Amino acid sequence: MSQSGPEVYQQAMRSALRLLRGRDMTETEVFTRILTKGFDQATAQSVVASLIRQGLLSDRRIADRAVEIASTE
């Protein structure tokens, strides 16, 4: 997307939240998916940072779950 600003940021955030509705994703996965939807790198970085601050995105949580699942097998 060639535009930037609050409206574009909100569109990217809505897109990221839709992605996270389906399953937990890593920071890199969300960042990459936002980029593939046509948002610029700065917007994608801002969205990912905001999701991390809000506790909605956590690589640590995903790693902890993977360890938990592996330990029960």
C-alpha cells in the first residue's frame, strides 16, 4: 500500500486481529502476513509491536505451549 497514517494502521491492525482469531501465530508470521497483504514494513512493525504490548502476540507463549504438548507425548 502506498498510503500511510492512522487509517492504514487501523486496516493493518484489523487484518492482524483476523489472523489471530484462527490460531496463535508467531511475531514473524504476523509480520510476514501483514506485508503480503500489501502493507508497508513500518506499518507491519507498528502493528506487531502493539499486539505484543497488548499481550495478544507472544512468541514465548507459543514456545511454552509447544514444550507442554511435547512433554505430554
